Amino acid sequence: MKGRQEKPLSRRRLIQQGLLLTGGTLGLPGLSSAFAFAQQETSAAQGKASRWTIGSDRIARTLVFRAGHGLLTERLLDTATGVAFIEPGNMRLDMAGEFSLHIHGVVVRGSDAGFELEGADVSNLPNGKSLAIKLRHKQLGLGVMVHYRSYHGHPAVRKHLVLRNDSGIAMRITELAVEELGLHLGPANATTLGAQYGTVAREIFYTGRSEDAGLLLANSRTGAGVAIVSEVPGYMKRTEIAGWDDPHHVRVRVLYDTDLMPFERTLAPGQEFSTAAVSLVTFRKEDGLHDPHWVLPSYTAKVLVRRVDAQGPPWIYNTWEPFERSINREIVFELIEAAGSMGLEIFTIDDGWQQEYGDNAVNLVSFPDGLKPIQAAVEAKGMRLGLWLPLAAVGPATPDVKEHPEWAVRDLEGNVKVTGSMAGSKTVMCLASGFRDSAAARVCDAIERFHLAYVKLDITTIFNAYGEAPGCWAKGHDHGSWAESLNMIYEGIAYVTAKVYQKFPDVLLDLTFELWGQKHVIDGGLLAAGDLDWLSNVDDSTPDSAGTIQARQLLYQRAASMPVESMLIGNLHADVPSVQDSFATAIGSAPLLLGDLRKLGKQDRQWYGEKIAWFKALRRRTKISESFFPLGSWTQTSSSEWDGYARLAQSGNGILVLFRNQSGAEGAIVKLSVMPPGRFRLTSIFTGDSHGPYAQEDWSRGVPVAFRGASHVEVFEVTAVQVSGAGLKS
């Protein structure tokens, strides 16, 4: 543990700090898993005030509303470590806006005197508590419902706004910040910032954009910090960190973008807009299970992910590489035979199965009998069928384009927007128009017709990930301007997926990085709309390709703040460069394999079958989604150094995976300084050899692990052992 040793707060300390109420709902660490309560007080100096505290056994956030002073966060406390990041004695009121927006250019903050309190509601969630505070701006006719949610066992408060136009005229909203506050982390010269998903060190005066889905602010001396997880989608995301304004405070604003992809929304009288959510997650580095390597993976997997976390994601095969659009009936039947023997669970036919983008008619040249025989063969092997579908890039001769040309995206000059694809130029349809209902109906039709378990929704929506002007300039769509179209197209994606889930709640929807509009992007907004994210198209065609090393580069840099089991990292070939390397990389995220499975001999197929069965069984009994620890040269993976990772449940059980690459290293020293108490044995899944057991102090010093002979990969199951009179046992 770094810095001052803080004890968890006792009941006495909480009462002394004014956090508990006699006769109210009590928030007692160790006694209550979640709490939310309200208080009203009267002071001659301050007037009438209302207070609410929302939190769990790990965190407490106290909100206060005073007439003439508006709403603000009075205290943000990590109750497990005793660290207060906001409290009355260290507040900067000019930073404590709570939220902000511009209405017709007029700045409005949550702490404005113009707001009146109309009420508050505390309610139970299946996994926590909810607090909703209802405000109304007297002069502007703006209604704001500020929602806060906390979750059992997680040091996180998640927040979003619902804005309502209660005036008699249209209301134009811009520059919208969901979260606006000042954090006290200690002196500025001890404050650090991890950007780019939380793993890249940056200056503390910083603008986070699309890839900054998770930012980690911390005190380098004590290790105490706050992670900021924004669910604002894709390029609309902006997070302002201002750690140079004050020697003891960091101004934080989590907002929609104001310049590159500006946010704009016009609300008609009576109309509402619900913002994306923002989570504040507290942690303390090098302090056991309070370390961010435990805190963030567990929170994002259990709260942000729609449902994959329950038993883990399925093993998916995809035909895209090496077959691309040349895939056909004969090849597919041979691949099904191999995939079934390997224990794969979903067999996905990528682009090429359909006659045209935007139409579910089957390509009868490549599949003369349609897909029904394919579906039957897949299911006979114990798998389910998956298909690739383009969402908004459709053929110019499809019914949607011919019957509703008004749905097409238009550029600044008024021309219909087209995008390049492997099948030539396609028309881009606007998801902020009536097209979104047609798109949802097409996806539902494919799921029902082909009994799909998984759909890969792909290519251009808001704009092409490889460079095209974003947004839509068309008139007559749901958006009133180009700027309005930007976020509304992201909302259109979520609209489509919600329609699909309503009819097929068990289907897995994969929203690719190309659909989201940027190379290798994943964020909370995507996870709010779908289950999985096809994160990349890493070249893996030869042993010297970027392959598994670059796939792990993507994984390691995102795993600090995004749930790894939502990441499908294509295009790892099951047959290149080695079955062990491909398998060991695949189990770091959502397991996805491509490649020509026909090239795998009987022995390799059997090897995959055994190892995949082992991993499925381990994942069912062990919540390895509760942590992620990158190891070795993880900040820059290369063939010249070893890298690896550990995925562990809070019990300490899980997996340890090491890659020698071409480094020539005889072994690795594995340091896991926040390993849970106990003794743990390492068992190689390749040889069955056991090592250890190793105690917590051994992991802190570093456990030496040797590479076997010429092997480049080691995969170990980590198992807690018990000490008994007869010795050690698992």
C-alpha cells in the first residue's frame, strides 16, 4: 500500500462526518451493501437545504441543493479507503457546476440560482440503488432530472441527465456536460493522469477525445484516485481535465464535443433528451482489491456489459480471412466439420453470403441451396449460425434506396453520400431518419429466417473509419442540422439494437469499430447499444505478419478501463503462426478465430477441442472477468521481448499467460503485487506440470517462470490451495 494507511470508515467516523442519519436508511460499510438517503436542514446563514447520499459499501456521494445556490456534489468519499476526493472543507465552488449546457448560447450550470427543486426519488435497483433529483429552471423553462446509480460491491457512481423543454418554444441545446466538478487528489505536482483508456501517461491539463473512454486520475504518493468512464459515444466524446488551474484541485468536465464533432439538440416543447452516462470510480493503487486492475475490470464487466459476463462470451469462428467474399457452399461445409470438432460455438459467415448489401436475399451463385442446409449442418455440430450484416451502407438498387431516396445521407453540397466497400460503392442511409425502422426490421428478419445467435453489424454509419466527412446535411430527417445529425446517428444505432433486443433478447449483437466510425475504438456508449465490438482487422496471414503481437497491443492498452470480454480482436488465424499462440491470445478477450480450418490436421483440431473445453469449464466456474493484469513488455509489444497477462477472480483463481515471442528469454519474473491472500499453484495446461504453491509475498517479490525448451507460449491455470494436516490440496 502506498502512502498513509487509511482504515475503513467506522459508524462513529461516518456519524462524525455527517454522512449518517438517525432513523434514516444507513450506509454502513460491512453492514449495508448499498445506501441512499435524504436530509433537509435549516440554517440561518444558508437557508433551507436538501441533502442526499447515494452509494454502496465502497463509495458515498453526497448531493446538496440550496435555494439560490442550485445543486452540487458536497462530498465524494471512498468509504473503503477513507479517502475524500470532495468534501466541504476542500471544495472549489467555481468548479462545482454538477452539469452544464448552453441554451441559445446562454450558459446554464446545475449550481445556478435559477434552479428550483421539484423533488427527489430514491429507489432500489436489482443490484444497487438509484437517486433521481428533479430540478426546474424558473426563467428558462428547462426541466432536468439528474439520475445517480450505485451498485453493490463497486466503488462507482454512475450518472446521466434527462433534459425536458417545459417552455412554450423550441429550445436549442449545445455544449452539454454531464459531469462537472473539482476533485481534490492532493498537490498538483503529485497528480498523474492515465489517458487512452487509462494506460498512457499524459499531462494533467488535457482534452480527452474518442479513445479516452476511461481516464485515471491519481495521487502518485498515496495511490488514491478516480477513474472517469464516459459512455458518450465515439467521436462525440470529450473530457476536459484541468489540473493546472489550482495547486490542489483538478477540474473535470465530461461532455459532448463542442468543436470537431459538435453536439447540438433542439427540443420541441414537451420533448425530452436523455444523455449518455458517466461513471466516477474510486480506487487506490497497490492496495489489494482496491487497485484499479481489480476495480475497473470488475465494474465494467458486471455493470456496463449487457449480459456477456454471466458465463463468458462464446467461441466464435468467422470466415472473413482468408476467404473474404469468395466464400461458398463447399468451403463452408468443410469448415463446419473442422469448427465442430474444435468445440467452437458460433459459426459466422461474413460478407459474401448475400446478393446485395441491405437485402437478406442469399447469394445463390455461392450458396445455390440457400442457407438452410448450412444452418442445419451448423446446428448438427452443436453450434449456432452467425451472419455479417451491413447496417447503413446498402446497395443503390435495394428497396430502401429505390422506395425511400429521401432517407439517404447527403453531403454539404446536397449529393447522396456513397462509401467504398469490398463490393464496390454503396449508398449510406441516415440512421436519424425513417430508415432506422427499416434497418431494424431487416436485422430481425435475418435473425428469424436463419435462426441466428450472433450478428456482426458492420461498416459505415456516421462516417467511414478510413476517412470520409461525417454526418448528414439532408433536409427532412429527424435532425434539424448537420451538427444534430452526429449524435442522432449514434442514437439511431442504439434505436436499431433496442428494437432487435425487444424481439430477440438472447441474440448477440456485434457493433464493429467501422460501424462506430474509428479504428480500434471501444467505449461505454457502444456497450450500452450492443454486446460485442469487433475491435480490429489485424493482418495475420503469415508468421511474420502483425498478428497476435499487435492483437495483444490492442488488448493491453484497452483492458485497463474496458471489459475485455466485449472485445473481438480480428483477424487471428487458428492455423498461423501456431495453434498455441493463437489460442493463448484468444483467451485474453472474447475468443475469436479465423483462418482456413481445413489446414488443421486431426491432431491440431483435437488439441483445440481439448483446450477450448478446458477454458469453457474454467470460465464457467471462475469469474476471470474480475481483473486484468498486463505483464512484461505490455506497453509496447514486440517480438524482441516477452509479454503476457493474468486474468484472475477475486479468489485468486484464474489464468496466467506468457509469450516468449522471439526474445530468447529463458523465463519471466511475474510480479502481481495485489494478489489476494493465500497460496496458489500454477499448472501448465500444455504439459500438466505444477509449480508452487506461491504465497502473496512471493507474487509481490516476483515468481520465476521458465519457458519450456523451444516453446514460445506458456498458459497456466492458477489455483488456490489449502493447507491441511495432510499437506496441500486444491
